[in-house]
Amino acid sequence: MATESNTEKLLERSGLSLPRGEVYLIEDRCKGCGLCIAFCPKHVLVVSDKFNKKGYHPPELVEEEPVNVCINCGFCERICPEFAIFVKEKKEE
Amino acid sequence: MATESNTEKLLERSGLSLPRGEVYLIEDRCKGCGLCIAFCPKHVLVVSDKFNKKGYHPPELVEEEPVNVCINCGFCERICPEFAIFVKEKKEE
Amino acid sequence: MSIIKADTHPLDRYLRTERLPHVWCPGCGIGTVLGAYLRAMEKIGMDPEKSIMVSGIGCTGRAAGYVRMDSFHTTHGRAIPFAVGLKAARPDLNVTVFSGDGDLFAIGGNHIIHAARRNANITVVAINNFTYGMTGGQLAPTTPETGITTTSPYGNVESPFNLAGLIAVAGASYVARWTSLHVRRLEKSLEKALKKRGFSFVEVLSQCPTAYGRRNRMRDPVDTLKYFQKYAVVKNHVNPLEGVIEPNKPFVVGEFLDAPEEPTFEDKLWELTKAEFLHTSQAERSEWIIEHRRHLEVLSRIISGKGGEE
Amino acid sequence: MSIIKADTHPLDRYLRTERLPHVWCPGCGIGTVLGAYLRAMEKIGMDPEKSIMVSGIGCTGRAAGYVRMDSFHTTHGRAIPFAVGLKAARPDLNVTVFSGDGDLFAIGGNHIIHAARRNANITVVAINNFTYGMTGGQLAPTTPETGITTTSPYGNVESPFNLAGLIAVAGASYVARWTSLHVRRLEKSLEKALKKRGFSFVEVLSQCPTAYGRRNRMRDPVDTLKYFQKYAVVKNHVNPLEGVIEPNKPFVVGEFLDAPEEPTFEDKLWELTKAEFLHTSQAERSEWIIEHRRHLEVLSRIISGKGGEE
Amino acid sequence: MSKDILVGDHFLSGDVAAAEGAIAAGCRFFAGYPITPSSEVAERMARRLPEVGGIFIQMEDELASMAAILGASWGGRKAMTATSGPGFSLMMENYGLGIMTETPVVIVNVQRAGPSTGLPTLLGQGDVMQARWGTHGSYQAIALSPESPQECFDMTIKAFNLAERFRQPVILLMDESVGHLFERVTIPPKEEIEIVNRKILKDKNRKIYEPDEDLVPPMPPIGEGFGIHVTGLTHDERGYPSINAETQERMIGRINDKIRKYADEIVDYEEFMVDDAEVIVVAYGITARSARRAVIMARENGIKAGLFRLKVIWPFPSKRLEELSDREFVVAEVNNGQALVEVERAIKKRAVFVGKMGGEPHKPQEILKGIEEAVK
Amino acid sequence: MSKDILVGDHFLSGDVAAAEGAIAAGCRFFAGYPITPSSEVAERMARRLPEVGGIFIQMEDELASMAAILGASWGGRKAMTATSGPGFSLMMENYGLGIMTETPVVIVNVQRAGPSTGLPTLLGQGDVMQARWGTHGSYQAIALSPESPQECFDMTIKAFNLAERFRQPVILLMDESVGHLFERVTIPPKEEIEIVNRKILKDKNRKIYEPDEDLVPPMPPIGEGFGIHVTGLTHDERGYPSINAETQERMIGRINDKIRKYADEIVDYEEFMVDDAEVIVVAYGITARSARRAVIMARENGIKAGLFRLKVIWPFPSKRLEELSDREFVVAEVNNGQALVEVERAIKKRAVFVGKMGGEPHKPQEILKGIEEAVK
Amino acid sequence: MARLELQIGGFGGQGVILAGLVIARALSLYDKKEAVFTQAYGPEARGGASSSGVVIDDERVDYPYPLNPDILVIMSQEAYSTYFPRLKEGGTLIIEKNLVKMDKVPEKVGEFHSIPATKIAEELGNRIVANIIMVGFITKTTGIVSKESAKRAVLEMVPAKVRDLNEKAFETGYSYEEG
Amino acid sequence: MARLELQIGGFGGQGVILAGLVIARALSLYDKKEAVFTQAYGPEARGGASSSGVVIDDERVDYPYPLNPDILVIMSQEAYSTYFPRLKEGGTLIIEKNLVKMDKVPEKVGEFHSIPATKIAEELGNRIVANIIMVGFITKTTGIVSKESAKRAVLEMVPAKVRDLNEKAFETGYSYEEG
Ligand SMILES: Cc1ncc(C[n+]2csc(CCOP(=O)(O)OP(=O)(O)O)c2C)c(N)n1
Ligand SMILES: Cc1ncc(C[n+]2csc(CCOP(=O)(O)OP(=O)(O)O)c2C)c(N)n1
Ligand code: SF4
Ligand code: SF4
Ligand code: SF4
Ligand code: SF4
């Protein structure tokens, strides 16, 4: 395990392979403020067209490999004022 | 005039002659706190035996030339909380 | 890949989820800061059952209503003395005051400086959104100079407080300032603040798009965060006087103060109840008392006929 | 030579002599400080007819009753906002607040930091005698640690405020601290404070033999002055954090702050009444207004249905 | 068109109308602290005062606001503050200073439902007794209660006039409904508005608290060499503290008497269909508007009902109510029975009480029911 | 001898007796701000509380003091503050929070003469109506008025018992005379002192503001996982804000009703020679002692006089007074006519009023004169 | 004309408050009617239910709130459930066609109108003027307020920059032909 | 014994308050009388007039202040002018011999005593015990309080360090022979 994660870190540093994340959303909590979208370092979120129950547009995911992918940095989770969005580490398939 | 006062300053510095003051007291304002007595740099004030109207012992003057004389420093006037004591420059007779 | 639908959030165990979504406007930073607080709590393993949140009145003040802990939404400006009383009575509980700049520094300004002076063992999180959000966007003691609010329609003529600097000088043990953009460092700071024995204070500059941003060219919440990004300068051990914030100029964020630990106010209060003389005989005690001149003082008060006045 | 009997004192023209002797105890420092204040006034030629003294409640608060100027003895803690209102209404008058540490920093603590923040053009003289004299000697927010008072019979467990430091950080223009022994420097400082445009603050440590000294081995007023003589260290441009006072340790006196002049609060308030748009036609004004988004804001407030809350 | 009096018809909320009334009355100083539902008064003043050469300050709290307007009033300016329940509670101490030092100011309290934070955005009328008795000690209060924006305008002027005449803080006791509803407000030309200004002391040798025959001492100016001293302690005619029962009796007696003596002149009420009424509804503020409708409905149902509307609540119109005490009485108010206390005292019997705890005004039907109960 | 109840005879001032009463009642938290003539209560508490494991804090002002005792009470401690007029005025806002959140605490107000700073060292009884109506909104007050140090002791215990029973702040309305006079106080053994403690909520599933049959909800403990929310906003049974008229009616209605329902049990008075009295003097606090003497003097002069002493002022004993309303009435108090308002309302007629503005108690002769006037 | 009650219900942000205020102002200041405007809103700064009321009378209006509106304008489904029961027997119901769904016009409705104000507003370039379109439509269909007055009030109460847009919105609403 | 009033007047700092308190306490706690102690003082912290009152009765004392003192003890000239008029016809007057000057004992005085308490106190080594000397003297001359009780109260109420001095003062006052 320890070796594995060290390896990952090395990879990370060399930019070859970053950790990957999965983005979760509790749709009806979202108020469509756009903060997660604006501050995602990898620009993987955009405004969706759909309305949630409260009439807001929640974000949607537009990952474009290899660069624009969720790296599980958790910034959207932290910046979201609504406890609506969060990420989990993507287990290697 | 200007020359005169310069001369005085010189005298002062050489310690030969200091300005002299006259001490005034509004006796019935005094509350006998002793501050003027304790902090007179020349120790020219002492507690008197007499009582004023309010039953306090006002200060009295015990100048002892040449050292223990009022030098018109005004400290008693300034430290007195009662606006009771003040000094004026002694005009040379 | 698309976003995965979820029903619960990792922080839900700290939240009264039945009350979500909360009242805060879209993009308001209060929720972000509350999230950081809860994450810090989780990180240091603070037991929510033994933790109390006290808020005053204001948008921020509503925070107490969303956390799943014992929580008190008091009166405008009085969260701190309520918390000080509660903490003194129950030093076994963790007490946090979570409130707005107006609540803590306008009407409540006196209490916070006194609580800091006493080194009361509470943590204060102050959300500084430059205005009174709840009442619709009036001037706050944090509104930047020339800022437009409903009660400064011609631009603010007052200078804002330097909250962190003021509390550092008032006597706090830990003082930091961050913004709602600095979510990670804020979280770290909150961990430290919560662990600190003594008065800890974290100021968080935050966006109020509805009541402040809209009137000051920051209609979109993102605008304010971009402003923070542009002007915030991270620094530690800040001289209190350096904490001043001026419009469109760099301002300092970071740890202002992290003082070595000292006995807290509550430590000292409770120590009194254990003082040695309390375990001695009445006779010894009365000697002790006279030694310590208590009786004499009571008497001399009587003797001097000084019953006080006014 | 013996003392020359006198009926009048050089400061009598500034005093309500018909009310002398005053209520202060023998050896109390308040009279001394009041004298320094009046001498400073005289020195700079401040017209007593154009000068106002405002006091709160306390022994020091009685000062307003002895000066021959228009004077106000208000309520406990509220001298400052009364003075701020008065000064804003009448910027032509010199306004001084002369009051005690308890009045200004316990119950009144919020007002003084806000007045400093606003840079209200008033002078505040705070007599710090370590206790509440008027009510018989209770704990004050200035009581030294371990100090014995009627409400800290086992010794004070709180830390005192560093008044001068706090006010410096709050935003004042001029801040100094002296003691009742430093009468000459105090006088000079008061001259500067009175001349300063903007918020000026002079803290004066002073003896209260009756209510504090008696319980703390300084029964004689001279004892406290000797204490000051022993521990006071004169310094200028003091870092606010350095202003802390601890028992039986050296403490700093001197000028903490003498900031370059800036427009005062009143300058800016009155400037508003002269703003250009007020001299334009209604039509132009309404354009101006829209430019400045006032109307829009009022409207959007209505539109958003945000009438505020709480 | 002069800026101070915006002559003509306007469509204003009660809050804004009160602000305009203040400016028309000559108010040139406002210090306040925002609180729903009174914030619009402050906001209007913030915008308008600079236009007319006045000063607006948002203070750090209500304690400070109250103190600041007293200071400004002594500075010679007509001064006002506006607040709601929680802030009103905080103003009580310095309201007392205003009473004691005889300082003319106006306090607007736009009532919301309490106690405590209660219903911040919604109606209450629960501060009626507080307006009378809210600060410690013995004094008389003056409080006016408008039922419409027009009256908010008119009564704010009247409040200033009373404050200036009697040298005492006067309370404009509005309520959320009246404060927030919009209606036409007609602002008359300047010359049609009656303005009372404080009497100014001219004689430097006269004691500053020596009253005229009307028991009100002329107010000394400051900055003119009078060398006045003003204190919240019990004081003698010179203004100097005088801590004894005799001075207390004389000075506080006068402070009470100056109002009691002219109570009949201050008292103001509207009688609507009272002449032949068998049952009279007593109400004020928004409730009076529900009550007026209820009275009409009762008349339609054949019950001879009338409305006695309190325009001035304090001093209370006890004399007139006593004269009417052969009728049945209903008291309707959005509280737990406050004007009720004085009504029952005046009419020397019990009245039917139709109370609400707050949040919304009475439906006319609710008051109608009370009327029907009273005639049963 | 245990330290908490100093069994035996003591010679104490009323202020000190009140402090001892508090300690005997189980008070273990005091937060206050000194003010004459109540400071001795704080000073005694500062000395005594640490001895019994209690906490004394001198706060920065009265606003903070009031908030701190509410916090401490929620922390599970019996808590008290003590003040006088100006401080009482400042406590009013958070007194309302105590009412709204149903927090048991005791507030001692040792009345001095007002308004404002007034006569700081001298007697007044001018805060009677303020004790009833001093904070904004609709609520019921409980206020007790002792006439001796012994009663200061006893009534402080009673005040705590009522506070705990009804979960509401209770006011001990003393006056300077009673506070400063010394008399023998007999402190009974612990087991003879009746102590009431708040009901504690045990069921975590029960809503925290769901009342029992007595309309009082048991108080939840904190730090035990109840996860309570307490707010000064109008709230539902869960304690959550609920900003509407229905909740207001229900919750504020109950807060009023829990006192109204048991008013007869709370009411307490002493009747002295009332049975055959033709004229009854109503008085309380120090004035009752003057009145008792006056009644004896009247009887000596052949006038059948009696004394009705209010031990509990609020709720007011209107029922009993109404029963007695065939007699003539005199009301004596050191204010401008405050209990008078409720007496006249209860007896449905006018009473002779013997008022004083403050500074000293009534001479018995002054009340005697009132008695004579009443029987004329 | 005796007492007449108009109520407009929707959610925060739709501008129902401004719509009511414009009509009331027009009635009061320009049509010289006795008119009162009142409003109701929830605790949220944004979103939440909100409504405005206009009561008109020949004499001074006494009770200022709509009790049983003669005219009910509804801009959201939630508002429909809340306010519809209060509509007077035989009163007028006006709805935002796309935001309020109903199977059929309920019996007690005397007169019925509907308009897709939001869609039209979007077509004009800004959703925000849906309320002004509604004002035009109310003016036309109910006749309670004169066209000139209503238009004047609209133009006075909106910022100069958006005056044209609002004028167009008003006119569009006024001339909207129900299909 | 019916109601009996004792008043002691002097100036602040003389200890008239403590003197009254000691006597009242002795009466109440040890002689088991009903006794009330009251005090009056001026605004000054030091100096100014001050007085204390003790009212004794068999039953509970009602009005607690001296109205027409049966026994009046006077320790300053100012107090004499203030309080003498209140002395009951035939009452007892006790004065501090050196501090109160009078031409002759006024007619309404029934019993008269005087003692130079301050001078004696100075002889004992501290002016401050003049009041305790007076307590001893009052105890002896009036008999209102038993000697044991008065002495016990004195010893209880003074700090340990000065107990001996106060005991001596009390005894000296008690055994003072008027010349
Ligand atoms: C005594 C009192 N005064 C005023 C108010 C009105 N009020 C409620 S919240 C608030 C200001 C809130 O501002 P802030 O603390 O900055 O919080 P925010 O809403 O911006 O988060 C005010 C003035 C009140 N509730 N009580
Ligand atoms: C609201 C209020 N609370 C308390 C008091 C009582 N009080 C009068 S003066 C004072 C403290 C005075 O202390 P400080 O300001 O330090 O002045 P000093 O007497 O020491 O000069 C207090 C607590 C009061 N008058 N009003
Ligand atoms: S930050 Fe949260 S509330 Fe905002 S858009 Fe993203 S998910 Fe929605
Ligand atoms: S300082 Fe003043 S009051 Fe004190 S002893 Fe000297 S003269 Fe008297
Ligand atoms: S008004 Fe401002 S502070 Fe309040 S919830 Fe909205 S954005 Fe946040
Ligand atoms: S009590 Fe203290 S502060 Fe007051 S006058 Fe006396 S010495 Fe001065």
C-alpha cells in the first residue's frame, strides 16, 4: 500500500497520472450558484439545461480525457454552499 | 530682556541661582492628601497641624535656604487634585 | 461520465438535513464556511453530542439552525455572552459561536472584545460579508469605504474595522483570517481554532451576492471570489495594525496570532471553587479570610459609609 | 516664608467654583488629570464657550459637573455616542469625553471602538483607576490580574484590557497613555490630542486610594504614584500589543500613535450634504441617481421580495 | 420645488411617509440601527437627509442611536431614530435620559410580533405598554399611533411638535402593517404645515431648569456661553445634581406634571359612528382599519356599533371613555391585552377582548364576533 | 454545617439575604454588573459562590449579564443576576429571550429612584410596571416584592421555584430600603426548604417544546445527544423557526397561558386587619411597612383600616381585590401610580393615591392622611 | 365603484410585488382612486412564495388586505393552491398560462384569462419583464386601471436603461390576444 | 418594651454606621429583640453627613426608620443641627463631648450624657475606635442592650488584629464616668 501510494505520488508529480474522482450530486439541494463550475481546476463541470425541483440549473459533468477529468481535489465539494456536490476517489477498475 | 533671561538660564545651569516661586493656597479646598508634600522636588512643604473647615490638615511651607526653596516648578500646582495650591514666580525684590 | 445522483452528503451526519435546503441565497458563502467548520470538526474528531453552536441574529446566525448539535439562536449581538455563560457553567462542552460581522462587531462588539480579553475557551467564527445581509443590505462596520448599501446610498464614509487585528489586541489566543475561497486553509485554521484552549477567532471574508454584491459590481457570487483571489495575500504572524482592508487593494489573510497556551477563563473560575481554604476548618478559614482582608473590606466599606452611588 | 492665602486659583475661570470642593476623595487622581486637561485647553487657547465636555457615570464622570463649559453627564457607558451625535450635529464645537475606564471600556466598550473606527473628531480622556470607584470598588476590565476588589475577593482571574493598544487598532488618529504622576507630559499630550483633527485618545492611569488602593496595599495615594514612578517606562510609537499592563512589572507610557491627518467622520458627513448632484436640476439628479443605482436598488429590493427579517 | 417638503401626492409606504414627515417637521438628524420592519425609515433618511442638509448616521447599535439623537438634539437639531421591538427594548435606558434631561426627540417604533425576535417580518402591537412603562422610574409617556401612510406623515410632524413643545422624547408607535402598506400621501405646502419649535432660553442668568408657567423650561443653546450642565441624576433648577427626596419630588413631579397638565390637549382620538352606538370598539393602528370594517358590517347586521380609534395612545383618553362607559366595549389589538388595561380602568367595567398574538391583522369578522358577543 | 445553607439566625441586609436565598435555592451561577443599590448582592455572590462550587462572573454590562445567565441556565445551572433600574432597562431585551425560549432564571431588581440615573442611592418603586411590560411583545411576568431581609431570603427561593416550575425568568422586585436595611434572618435547615427543580426531558424522540398538561414543556439537557435547537424566533414544537401567525398564536398563546392558567396559585398577598376594614391600603415592599404602621394609627383613631400587601405583584391579585371592592381603597407606592392602575381596574372604581417620587419611604402619617381622605 | 380587491400571487423573483405596486400607484396617483397596496413574502431572500394585494374603493379603504379577491392573478402553481380558494364567487381569474396548470376553469370563476407572460418576456429578451407584461394584460382585461396611468406608473418605476423594454412589455401584454 | 428608636449621627469616617450595626446585631441575635438597622449617607465616598438608626420592638418592627428617636447619639455639630429637632420629648441625648458644642442641654431632653470618645480613642492609640467607645457608653447609659451581647457583637464584627483594641475601647466606654 505504502509503496503503491508513493508510486502514485511520483506519477502525480510527473503529471503522468493523477488520482481520479467521481462526482456526486444531490440535485434538489443545488441552487445553481455556479461556484463549483467556476472554480473546478479541471473545468469538468458546466451548467446543465435542466431544472431541479426548486427551479435551479444544477451542474453537469463534461469530462474530456485526458486533461479535463475530475482529479478528486474536492474543491467543488468544499466550495459548494449547499452540501449538494461531493467527490469520491475513483477506484481503479 | 532677552539677554537677561539668557543670563538666568546660564545661572540655572550652573546651579548658582534658580527661579524662585511663591506658594499660594486656598485653604478650604485642600483635602490634606499630601501629594504636594510628597512630590515637591525641593521638599518645601509639610503637613501642618491645623485643621481647615472640612477638618483636613493643609500643607505648610518650610523653606530652608539655600537648598530647600520653592523653585517655581509648579509640580505641586499640577499634582494637586483640588485646585487648592499654586505657585507664582517670585519677583526679585 | 455524468454526475452520480446521490441522496446523502458526507457531512449529513452533522446537519439537520430535514431543514435543507437552507435559507441562504444561491451562491452565498455562509454554507461554504459552515461546511469547512463541519469538516474541521470531523477531522479532529470533535463529538457533536458534546458540542454546542451559538449564533446571533443575521443570515449567518441561522447556521445554528442547520447543525445537528445542541444549538442556540439567541438575540442580535448577544451570542458571545450567552456562550460565555454557557461555557463557564459547562466547561465540559465545546462551544462555538458562529455569527455575522454585524452581529459580532456592530451591536455585539463589546462582548467579543471582552470574551477575548478573558480568554474564554470558545471558538468564534465570524463571517464578514461587508454588510447586514438579513435586513436587506445596510451599512456594516465592515463595509469597505465608499461601498454602496441601502443606508450608504452615496457611498460609505466610514472606515471598516480590522476584525482580526482588533481581536488579537483584545487578548485572544488564536486569531486567523481567510476568505470563503480559501476553503482548505480555512479548514486547517478551524481545526487549530477548535483545538486551541482559550479564545480562538477566525474571520472569514465571504460573498453576499444578494445584499452587498448586487450593489457593488459583484452581482454574481463568483465575482467576489475572484476579487478575493486577486487581492488576498497570505501571511502569518501579522502585526495587528497590518490587518486593515481597503477597497481594491491587497489585504492580508493568514494566522495573525497563535499564542502559547495559558489557563483559560473557565480554568481559573473553576480553580476558585477548589481553593485550599474551602477545605479547611471554619476557624482556619476565617483566619484565612482576615488574612486576605475580605472581612475588613466589607467592614471598611460600611465604616466609610460608602454605599456607592449612581 | 509661609504659604500665601489665596481665594482664587489660576484655573478658576474654567471651573464651576461654586461647586468646589468636588466629591472626589482626598488624594484621588481625577482632579489632577482634570487640571492637566484645563491647562492644556488654556495653553492652546481653546475657547471654553465653544467647548463641550461629555461624561458618563462614575467618579470620573462627575468631571463634567465641575468644568465651566457646556457639559453633559449622561448615562453609564453612553458618553461616547452622545458626543458623537452632538459633534456630528455641531462640528463647530470642540467635544471632549472625560470618563472612567469602566464607563468607557466595560459597559461602553463598543462605542469607543466604533467612534475610533469612524475617526470621529472628538477627544477622549479615560481615567484608568483599575476599578469602579463610584460603586465602591468592584472589578473593572482594567483591574490587574490577582487584584482584590469587592467582586474579586479571591483575586482577579481576568486579564485587563490594554486600552491604548485597543484604541490604536480600532482606528484612532492619536493615542497616548500617561499616569497621574506624569502631569507635564500628560498636559503636552492633551494639547496634541485637543488639536488633533480626528479621534484622539489619552489614557491616564490614576490612583483610587479609597476603592482600589485600600484593598491592594496602596492605601495612601502616594503609594500608587510611587508605583507609577517605579514601573512606568516612557516610549513612543508603541506597538499596540506592547501596551499590556501586568502587576509589578514595567509598563509602557507614551504616545502610541500620532497618525497623519485624514478627513474626520464629520468632514465626510457634511461633505455629503454638499454633493454636486444636490445642486443640479431634478432631471439631472434623477439621472445621477440612476447612474448611482440607488433607485434600482430600492426597486430590486422590492422586486426580490426581500423585506429583510429578524 | 423645495427639497425639504415634497409638496404633492405620493404613493408611499408608511415607513417612507414617516421619514418624509420627519423631514417636513424639520428633522435634520437621524441616528439608527436597521431592523425589520423599520429599516425603510432609516434607508429613506439616509437618502434624503443629505439632500436637505441633514446628517444621517448608522450607529453601532440602538443604545448608541438613542444616545446620539439626544446629543444632536442638545446640539440644536431636531433628531429622530427608528426601530422595532428588540431595538426599542434596547433604547429604553436612554429614553429615560431623554425624559430626565427633557430632550426633545422622536422615536419611531414599527411594531412587529414578539416577544424576543418573534416574527421579524410580521405584524404585532405588543409594545403599547412598553411605550408607556418601558424605562425605569416615574414619568409620563407620549405615544401616537397612525393607521395609514398619510397619518405616518402627519403624525411624525405632530410627534416632533409635541416633543419640542414638551421637551420630551415622543414615540411614534407604528406597526408592521401600516409601515409596509402603500397608500396615497398628500404633502401640503410648507405654509400649511404647523411646526412647533422648542422655546430657546435667552437669559444667561436664568436657571436652565426653571420652568415657565407651562412647566416647561426653555431649552438653552450650547456653544453660546451659557455654561450649562445637564445630568441624568436628579438635579436642581441649575441643572446640578441634587441627591435628595425634596428635589426628586419637585423636579420629577414637574416632569410628570408638565404632561399631565396638558393631557387633554395631547389626547387625540377619532370617533366613528360612536354617537348612537350601543357597542364601541376601541382600536388603533392597523387594527382600527379592520375594526372600521367590522363596525360597518355590524351596522349592516343591525347592531349599533361604533369605533373609538386611539390616535394618541399615551396619554390615554380615559376621560372621554369614562363618559362613554354606559355603552358596551370591545377592545381589539394584536397583543395580550394592553390598551385593554386602561380601557377597563377608564370604563370601570370589563370589556370584550379580541386579541391576537401577532403575525397578521384581525379579519373584520373576528372583531365582528367580539361586537356580537358584547351586545349579547 | 454545610456551606450552602447557613442554617441559623443572621443579621443581614436585604441584599445579602437575597444572595443567601439564592444559594439556598440551589443557585450556582451568577453573572452581573455592579450598580447601587444592588451591588451587595453581587459582592456576596462573588464571595459565596466559589465556596459552594458555583461560578461568579462579573460581565461587561447588563446586556451580557442577562445573556450569560440564560446560557448558564441552559447549561443546567440555576442562575441569577442582580441589578437596579438602569441595568434593568438594559436587561429587557434578553429578558424577552428568556421568556421566548422558556429559560428559568431569576433577576433581582433593587429599585432606586428614577427615571434615568435619578437618585442612585435612594429609594424608588418606579419599576413595577416595567417589570410587567418592560420588554416588547406579548407575555406574562412574574414578580415578587419582599418587605424585609427575611422575605428577601424566602422570596428568592420562591422566585427560583417559580422560575423552575414555569420555565420563565422571574423578577425579585426589591427596593433600596429593603435591600439596605438589616434585620434578623432565620435560615431553616435544608430539609425544611422547599426546592422545585425544572422537569427534565428524558425522551429523545419527544419534541422539545411539546408541553405537558401544565403547559410547560420539560427542559432538555444539553451535551446528551438531544441535538436541540433553541431560538428567539417564533418556533414550533421542535424548536425550529416557524414564521407565521398560526405558530405565533399557538406558541405565544401557550407561553402566556402557562402563567395565566396558574395565576391563582402564583398570586400571593398578606391581609392585615382586612376582614372588617372599611378602607384598605394596598402597598408592597418598604411602603407596606409604613402602611402597616399607618393602619395601626388609623385604628387607634377609630378608623377601620386594613392593609393588603402584595407579596407577588405580578400576576396581580385582581380577583381578591374585586371581592373586596365594596371597601374604600388607598394605594401607596413610591412612584407615579403603577400598581394603582391594576388596583383601579380590579375594584372598578377610583382609589385614593398616595404617591411619592422617590428618595425616601412614606412617613406613616402620609398614608394615614390618605386613609382619612378615603373614608371622608 | 365599491370595494374591489386584486391579488397577484407567485414566487419571489417574479416581480409580483412590483406588478401590484405599479397598478396601485397608477390607480392612486393618476386615476385618483382610493387604493392600498400590500405585500406578503416568506423568510427567504430569494425564492419562496410572495404575493401582492391591491384594494380599491371610492372612499378611503378601511381593511387594506384582500379578503376575497375580485380579481386573482396567479403566476405559479404554489400560489394557485394557496390563493385560489379565496377568489370571490364569480370573480376574475388570470393565470400565467405556462406556469399554472389546471384541468378546467373551476366553476366559481366568472371571467377567465391566461397569458404565457414568461415566454413572451423571454421572446422580448428578458424574463424579468414577465410581470410588466402581466400588468399590461391585467390593464386590458380587467379595466380597473386606465391604460395611460398604468403605463405611466410602469415607466416611472423602472430604471431609465430598461424603460423601452418595459414599455414594449407593457404594450405587448396589453395587446395580447388570447388564443 | 414597645417600639424604641435609637439614632446615631455623625460624619462619614467616624464609624456611626458600624456603631449602630453592632448594637442592632447584638439586640437582634443575642438579646433576641426585634431590631432593624438602617443607615443614611451622602454622595461623597469620604466625609459628608451620615447616620444610622436602630428601631427595636417586641413584635416585628413595621416602619423601620427612626421617626422621633427615643435615644439620640450625636458625634458632630452638623449632625446635631440635623437630628436634634427629631428627638422625642423627654428622650435621651448622648453627645461626643468635644465635637458637639451646645450652650446648655435643651429643655426637651429627658436624660443627657456626654463623652469625649475621640479623645479617649486617641489615648487608646487609634481615633478609629471612637465609635466603639461610644457603643460601650451607650450600652452602659441606656441599658437598651445587654453588655455581653454588645461586646460579643463588637468582637465579631472587627478584624482579629484589632480585637483587643476594640475590646478595650468598648470597656473604656462602658466604664466611663461622666465628670
Ligand atoms: C436588537 C436588534 N437590532 C436589530 C436587529 C435587526 N437585525 C437582524 S440581523 C441584523 C444584521 C445582520 O448582519 P450580520 O451579523 O452581518 O449577518 P448577515 O446577515 O450579514 O450574515 C440586524 C441589524 C435585531 N434583530 N435586533
Ligand atoms: C446601566 C448602569 N449600570 C451600572 C451602573 C452603576 N455604575 C455607576 S458608575 C459605575 C462604574 C464606574 O467606574 P469607572 O467608569 O471606572 O469610573 P470611576 O468611578 O472609577 O471613576 C457603575 C458600574 C449605572 N449607573 N448604570
Ligand atoms: S456549488 Fe453547489 S449549489 Fe452551487 S451550482 Fe455547484 S452544486 Fe449547485
Ligand atoms: S495636593 Fe492639594 S489637596 Fe493635597 S495636600 Fe496639597 S494642597 Fe492639599
Ligand atoms: S442576503 Fe447575503 S448573506 Fe444573506 S443569505 Fe443572501 S447572500 Fe447570504
Ligand atoms: S472612590 Fe476612588 S475614584 Fe472615586 S473619588 Fe474616591 S479615590 Fe477617586
